Amino acid sequence: MSIKPVQINEKTKYIIISMYAIIMLFPSFFFNTPYEILEGLKDIILSPSTLVSDYFVVGNLGAAIFNSSLIMIITIVLAIFNKIKLNGPVIASIFTLAGFAHFGKNIYNVWAIIFGVYLYSLIKKEKFSNYIVIAFFGTSLAPLISNISFEFGFNPFLGIILANICGIIAGLMFAPLAYHFKGFHMDYNLYNVGFTAGIIGTLFMSLFRAFGLESESLSLAAYGYNHIFTTYYLIMFVSMIIIGFVFNEMSFKGYKELLQSSGKSPNDFVQINGFGVSLINMGIMGLLALSYILLIGAELNGPTIGGILTVVGFSAFGKHPKNSIPIVLGFFIGVLITIREPSSTAIAFSALFVTALAPIAGSFGVTAGMIAGFFHSLIVTNTGYLHGGLNLYNNGFTAGLVAAILVPLINSFKNLKKS
């Protein structure tokens, strides 16, 4: 017997999510003065922002946190202005943008892509609201704008014009390609737009390399902030569980049903299971992601915090402990038996993003999930070269490849057993 989800009105949902955006804003002023934040923001905006550019290092802590909160507030305002229901995909996109605004997205480099998707909606004579989630996720190619503007050696005025033209073109490409590529990985990759961005980013990077232009390979990561950020995010995620519990009529009813979801579409937990249950799941997944980073001895910095917030967002849209833990375990085993270091920032945040493959574990079981995570660990360090770090969602690109390889093999062997 299915449990009817507790209904929460849209205004209340937006108030709760906005509250987290505002709460995330305040710590920026504890770390730095307003002047230091502005100076840090300038450094962030002028940086190439390719993977991996920790804004804690590029700017400063206050500037990075301020940038993240501002991006989150902007996405919420755009969603409200376009009269978007706050469902699972929208929550996932809001928290993902907030996460990646710690390392790659900033208040300058996201606009051209969003405008490009908006132009596509005008050309199609459809509401922008139909494409706004793609627009938000499409900002995964934000480094495209930053590199052309500030990294390739163009005259600054010319660079900014060329960058935004390229960003608009990329935005125009996202919607048709994203819908098409869902068939490539058969909906077993939750980061479909990340896969699309990998293809578009590879196209642009190939063009740049043909003219002798190359994005700088970066590996910037901050150290030494585990204590303060552990406390901060521990409070945040526990509060999500408590608020979700209250909105779910002071109960965890419906959470067991959420855990039965494969994570494959339809996977909007807010619509299917309710906002309260979704908040509970978001808090639990946030605690698990935070615990993983601390247990492996990794650092809480821009990229890993970005990974944690992305996991939290997608916990309203496909991820839960049952379908995510096997994926991460398989990834961890793959790292352990190879020459990579589990606690390095690049590997640590990949272990969080590998949960894009959660629908494989949810659909085919623990063993299949572990195999998927294992394959991902082998491939992910090689895909970044194709797009030159222009695609911040490199793990989404990799997950699409893994799903496209693995799912047909799984289905083939399942059919053999039946015959």
C-alpha cells in the first residue's frame, strides 16, 4: 500500500530553500571583510575557472562562499520569476549550482549559457520554464566563457565579446542535445546535462586546439578547514532532517518507500514522496557524503563541498543511501587497487559525483552498482583531457560513458539467464 505524500504549498517550499541560501551567505562575512570579499570576487571572476579551480584559493573563503550563495539566490529568483514549481529537478539544479560556485561557476561566467537556452526557447516559441533546469545545469560549461575572456590572450574587450557569443551558442545547443543523449545512457546517468556538456565542451576544445589555444591545467585545492566546515554542514544537514520530519507530520513515513526507488526516471522524490520526505533524504545523504570525506582523510574545500552539495540536491531527484552506497564502494575499491590516492581532492570529489550512476545500483542491484563505480574510477581521470577542463561536470560525462557501456552488457547477460 503506497503512502500518500504530505502536500506542502510552493511558497513554503521556496521559503525553506531560500532560507538555506541566506544562511549560507552569512559565514562569508565571518571569514573576510566586505572589501576582501569584493577583491576575492574580482580574482574569481578573472580566473579561467577550469577543473580544478578551488575558489577558496583563487579568491578567499568569504568570496567563494558569497559567490556560491549569490548564485543560489539568483537561481531561486529566476525559478520564482518563471513560476516554476519547486520539484526535485529544480532543487537538484539549485544546490548543484551552489556547489559548483565554490569551484568553477561565478556571477560572470554563467549568464551567456542561460541566455542561450532562453534564446532557444524563443526560437521554439515555448516557455523558458520548460528549459530552465537545462539552463541551470548547462552552466557546467561556465569555464568556456572564462577561458576565452581571460585566458587565451585576446584583447580583453574582444575576449569578452567572443566568450559570450560562444556561451550563447553552447546554450542554444544544450536543449536539443540533452534530450537526444538521454537515449545514449538510457536514463541511468542522473547527470545527463553533464554528459551533454562533455560533448559540447569537447567540440569547442577541439576547435580551440586547432588554432593553438589550450586551457590551463589546474589543480588548486585549499587545506585546513575541516573543523569549521564539519560543524557548519553538520548543523545544516541535521536541520534538513528535523525540518523534513516536521513537514512530514512529525514522522518518517514514506521514507521506506523512497528507498525502494531505483533512481531512474520517474525519480522526482518531491512529487512522488513529498517535500518533507525529500528533505529528510537530503539531510541523510548530506551527512553520509560529509562522513565519507572525513573518513578517508580528505579536505573540506571548494571541490569537495561542491560535491557534497550536489549529492544533497540530487537527493530530491534520484539519489538515496540504498542506491548510492554501492556505487561509492565500487569506486573506492577501484581507487584502492590502483595508483590513485583516495584522499586527494580530485579523487575524493569524484567519489561523490560517481553517485550519478545510482540508478544502475537501484535497478540491477548492489553488485552491478559496485561494478559501475569501479569502471567509473578507471575512466574518470582520462575524460577531462577531451574537453580540457571546460566541462565542470566531468563525472557526468564519464557516467554517461559508463552507463552506455555497462547497461547493455547487464541486460544482455540477464537475457541469457532467462533463455
